[in-house]
Amino acid sequence: MLPITKNAVYDQNQIFYKTEYQKILTHFSSYQKAKNDILKSPSGTIYIKIILLVIAIIILIFFGEFISDNLKYALLLGLGLVNIITGLFDNHQIQKLEKIDLLKLNYETLLVCPKCRSKLINQSYTYWKEKQSCNNHKCDVNFYP
């Protein structure tokens, strides 16, 4: 859990939370990195598809006159099947959303304003790195005095 002292969290007179905010930013950085890893498209299957497509085009261009039409159709159908099969192994959008939801559940109690406890997880790490205060209009916290 986030190591914020209890008196800093509930002290209504305190408005500067620089040290607590730095701790929150370190958690936010790891959250953003994990979220980006989930959203990153798999490059391995894309490379396989491109290589197979280039090989098929080279075969059809340079050796097309030596290959019968039936073999050309079989080559193109095989290439299509490989694309379909590699598409099945891609990380689907629904699975990505489920992983992001689980990640949010793990971090939503950590990524909160140290004073008013409003959630900071709805914005990106870059946003909060530059932000000077809480988004809650009733909260008077300053992250950088």
C-alpha cells in the first residue's frame, strides 16, 4: 500500500503535499507503464504476416510462370489461413479491457489525492506530473509549494 502518514492524510490545515505526491507519482509511473504494456499491439504476429506476404509476392512475381494456377490459389489461400490463425493468437480488445480493469482495481486506492482522497486514476501520468493541484474544487491541496 501507499506509505502516507495518517496525520498527513487527514490534516485539514495542511495544504502542501509534495512528499506524498512524489510517492503517488512513483506508483502512477508503474501503473502507466503496466497500462501501456497491456495496450501495446503485439508486434510478433505482425512481423510474421509481413514476412509471409513478402515471400508470397516474391514467389508469384519471380516464379509465377513456373507455378500452375492451382498452386497459386493454394499459396494465397494458405497465406490467408496463416493470417487468420495468427489473428486468433493476438491479444483481443476484450481481454485488454479486462486486464486494464483489473489493473485499475489494484491501483485506484493508491492513486488518490492525499488530502481529499479523490481519485487521480482518471487522468494520465503525464497530466499529473505537470498538475499543481487537485482536480476537486473543494480541495485546496498544492503539490508543489
